[in-house]
Amino acid sequence: MSRKLSRSVASLVLLIVGLAWMTVGVSGQSRTKKISASGQTAKNDWMSVHSTRNGEWPTYTGDIAGTRYSPQDQINAANFNQLEVAWRFKTDNLGTRPEYKLEGTPLMVNGMIYATAGTRRSVIALRADTGELVWVHAEFEGQRAIHAPRQLSGRGLSYWTDGKQERVIYVTTGYRLISLDAKTGTRVPSFGKDGVVDLKVGAVYGTGQQIDLETGDAGLHSTPLVVGDVVIVGMAMKEGMTVKTHNNVKGQVRAFDVRTGKQLWAFHPIPRPGEFGNDTWLNNSWAINGNTGVWTQITADAELGLVYLAVETPSSDFYGGHRPGDNLFAESLVCVDLKTGKRKWHFQVVHHPIWDYDLSSAPILADINVDGKAIKAVAMPSKQGWVYVFDRVTGKPVWPIEERPVPKGDVPGEWYAPTQPFPTKPPAYARQAVTEDDLIDFTPELRGQALKNIERYRNGPIFNPPVVSKVEGPLAALTIATLNGGTNWPGGGYDPETRTVYAPASNASISPLGLVEPPEGFSDIKYVAGTAGQPFRVREGPGFGSAADFPQEPRRRTAPSAPAAPAAATPPATGGGGGTLVQGLPIVKPPYGTLSAINLDKGEITWQVPHGDTPDVVRNHPLLKGMNIPKTGQNGAVGLVVTKTLVIMGDPQVTTTTDHPRGAMLRAYDKATGKEVGAIYMPAQQSGSPMTYIYKGKQYIVVAISGGAYSGEYIAFSLPTVEERPANSSRQR
């Protein structure tokens, strides 16, 4: 029976929480296009039929290569400022309370928008032209959701079709893989058990102890990757700053048959005995350590049959004395075979990780030409501010990556790698250390205070190792771009026409890395993140409920500012003396956030510009009154979309300026020059990466916004409808 639901009706439906799960759907005209499904090439035909070239957005990054590229150009520099709100979808009633950290990127296939939304991670289907709700699916997971290490709505979902069936596939907060009928939102009974594969089954501690299916520390907030008839799923755990044991859940990557849910293979980022890399965990330490998952997006080359995995840090993030050795495949780019999951090649970008340099960005597949030689490459932006570039078939670096000596720390019991890899090209596109030249210099007084502040820390170049925090000093090792800097989870984008990577970067993410002995009985790790002389705090990171971007108590309706940010391993940033702020200002000088264009044929930065308005704290600071401060950009992780002529990306912070009320701007840059060519107002900052599509002849841009006191919303922009003009009239395109 057909039914159209208004948002208000949908809100009432979602209050029925007594059911184990629910869907509300509509039937209607067929939205599938018939394609062949026989043979390896044909199995992937849907990815060419449903593609950004045809105006759709069928995967989280637009394609399985991670490019975030669409060749559409209806929206361009000449008309970007004319964009209007086409539709908007508020997510407040999709869960037990509003969500203030909506990070999703929707898909658009056959005129339907598919997205995750709300604190229960519901799946929604919307009409692409109006944003009208067609169906919604929610799972009620009880304790599994409460104990989930990666909560809230996640970053999206995946789509699959064989030309007859259409499915939407996603991972719940409780770490279950769900397959839904894309037309109705109901589970596909033939997939797993009644549409569900329990991903906690097979997740283990130590040498093989199955984790608890309700409370076990395993989850995922990124999207599964669908390649042909294979769906590939990674794993994430709690952040590793103050975990209770180094013997945490072991990360793994698994592949399943997209039709049946049958497991096809598993890859172990902590190699078992007999597997390549096991000997890099000295003293048999592979058996008593965990994490090392793949929590970011996975990409693949369907023609080559290769999958690219960006692996995170082992437990714990800043102390590795319980895991001596280089610790493969931690913080490595690993290429595995699509059919078997067997390692083809790898490159470890950080040996024995102790900085939280998670490989957080989706690897980008790029066909480039270097010195007249065609190369099938894979490029990976990073927190370090380097783009690592490899031949994606052989794993050979396109330009030399040199092993260079790095400082050795003095934390008792720690094991230190003597060298680390340094790419020779492309150059770093973000700050990698806090030097005196980087310190604030708006006035001599502010600079003097900054110089005094850093005396409390041990400063040094990139790979400055953590220190045991002491009241008399050093409080911590002063680092930048470790926890949250450089290019983080939103990743970069790629233009296949100009063979250019576009990389956003947080350029002012100061992270003092101090270690303290945990309170008795708290952890079996010798040292965890903390600051001497201050109360010990559990730091679980932004993915867990107690630190997610909403309070545990009911939100006060009159809250004037953002809820407390997720706790980081830093001393407090004080206003005048001793922290990483100076009189409330960042201790480093601008730019605070940047967008860079990096040509992969040449290994060179083509251009770099500040991204985002100057923050209010700088613009309105009394010590800077009357000063002409150029645009600073904003610190914060935001993603982008690349079109025929533009790079489009929203502000990571809200501001109040003479040009707009309190809010943020969605900005367009000329992708050839970096010149800002347009900006439109949004009521809150960008919190999920944008996407674009064409439907019924009109191009749309959709972006998730949320944060502070503004709850999650998907907002779509398009050009105003123009009445048909006479045939002989000119019309700007």
C-alpha cells in the first residue's frame, strides 16, 4: 500500500519504541535499471550505471576509489551565490534525543536519497527532489547500543543492486551488518539471519577469546564498502588514550557475500603466528594487545581486484611498552586481494605508533603520469600533513620515502623505533611541529607569552615522543596534528582530469602528549594519557557515549553554547599563562585551517588557501582591536566535494560577522586557482562531508550540519527554478 509520510507523522511513528525493529515503507514505480549480472565485469556494472558521471552519488565517497568527484557543472562559480535551500530534513526524532554530531554523507540512486540519521542510527529514504520521507528503518538494540564504542548516526551506508534487487547495507551502533530492501526499508530475510549478520561474532581478545555480544568493545561508524557482490567491513574500538587494558579487542577486516551474508575472508591487522608481520610484535606481544582496526573508509580497484585498508593505532595510543617492535600492520596502508583477503603489499607510515597518527582518511585511487610514465597510484592524505603516494599494484612509493632518525624518548619501559618514514614528495601541506616561527605574533606581548608558555613543555620536530608528565616540567611533549590535526576522517578529494588531490587540514590542533601512571586498579597499562598535578580523567574519545557531542543529562533548552568537547589528552588551555592558548587565542599564528591542491603528476602543492572565516574569538578580541588581521581560516575536520570546476567545503565553526548572522558558510573555490568564488549561509557548521547529484535536470548539493546547540540536519541546496524562456533567448549555463 502506498503511503507518503510527512515529517510530523514520521516523528509520531518513531515514538513506537516497543518493537524490536520497525520500518515504514511505500511501494511504487520500479526504480531499477536492468543490467547484466554475469561475470566479474558484469558484477560491477551497477557501479558504472549508477555513478557520479550519470548524476548520482551511489557510494559514500561518490565512487569506490574514494575521489569524492562529480563531473557535474550546472552549479558553478557564476551562480554559486544564487543557491537556495531546496529541502531540509531534521533528524531530531530519530532516536531518544536530538543528535548534535551528524556526520553522515547521503547517497542518491534512482531519485532516492539514502542516509543514516539520529541517535539510534536510523536509516532513511527521502525523495531526491523534495526531501520528503519515504521510509525509515530503526533497530532497537538495548545494551548493545548503550555499550557501543562508536555511537550516534555514523557516517552513512552502502548500496547494491543486481539490476533486479536493490539493497541498502549499513552497520548499526551495536555492530551488526543489516541488509535492507531499498524500496521498502524492510530487512532482506535471505541475508544472514533475518537480514542481520552479528559482527561481534568472531571478534576476539588475546589469542581467541570471544568478546561479549552485548558489552564487547567493537563497533564501526564508517560505511561498509560494496564491490561487486562483496561487502567489506572494518572495526573500531574505544579511543585508546585511557583504556583499561592493552589486551583490548583485536581489529579485523572481514568480507561477506552481499546476497547471503556468508563470511568470505578475514584480514588480521595484528598478524597471528604464521602470518606475515607477526614477528614485528616482539616478546609474543601480538597475543596481549588489541585495537589496530580499520575504522575509516575502505576503497578498492574492482578491475585489479585489490582493496586498500588504512589501519589505525594499537592500544594504547601513547604508550607502547607492552608491545615492543614495529607492530605491523598498525598505522599502515595495506593492499589485500578482493577475493581472498590475502596481503598483496603494505607500507607502514609510522613504526611502533605512540602518537595516535591513525590512518584516518580513505585511500584515494588515482591514475597519474609522472615523468612521462603512467602509474596506477593510491594516494593517502594524513594527520601528519603528508600525502603518501604509491603504485597501487606493487606498493612501490612513487617518490622516495626515506627512513630518517627521530628523537628517542625517555619513558620507562617504552620501546622506540630509531627511524621513521619521511616522504620526499609531495611536501607537507600542514604544520607538523610547533616551532618558534609558528607562534602567535599579532603583538610582541602575545608572542612573549607564547614563548613563556612553551617552556613548560618538551618541544621538538615531528615524531616528538610523549613524556611522563611532571608538575615541575615538562608537563607534556608539545605536538601538533597528532590527535586531530592535518587531514582527519573526512579525508580529501581527487580530480581525475587535472590529477590533483584536494586536502583540507586542521592547522592549529595542538596536542600536548603527557603520560601518568593510572590510578590503582584502573588499567593494566603502565602509563596512560594525563597531566601531573591534575585529577585523573577517563578519556574515551568522541565516539563513545560519555564523550560524544551531546550531554548525558537532558539538554537545557536555553544552552547558550556548545556542550563540552570530547576530552583530549591535554592540559587545560588557560587564558594567560601555561596552556596552549594565549589570552584565549591559539598559541600558533594563522592559518588555522587550510585547503590545499596537490598535483600528483608533479608531486607539488599547486595552491593553498585559508579555509573558513576568522573565528569570533580572534575578530572580537580586545587585544586585537583596530588591527587588520587577514582571514585566518578555522581549525576543524571537514570534508569536501569536487565538481567539474569547483571544490566545495563548509566552515567547521560558527561565527557572527557583518556579512551574515551567527552561522557558517558553505564555500566554493575555483579548483584551478583556489580563489573563493562563492559562499552561502548555513545555520550551523558543516559536520558531515557534502555530496552532489542531478535529478530531473537540477543539480543539488547536500550537506549535514550540526554542533553546539544546533541539532542534526541534512540541508539541500539548488539553483532557483527559472521559468522557461523563449527559444531565442540566451541562458547562462
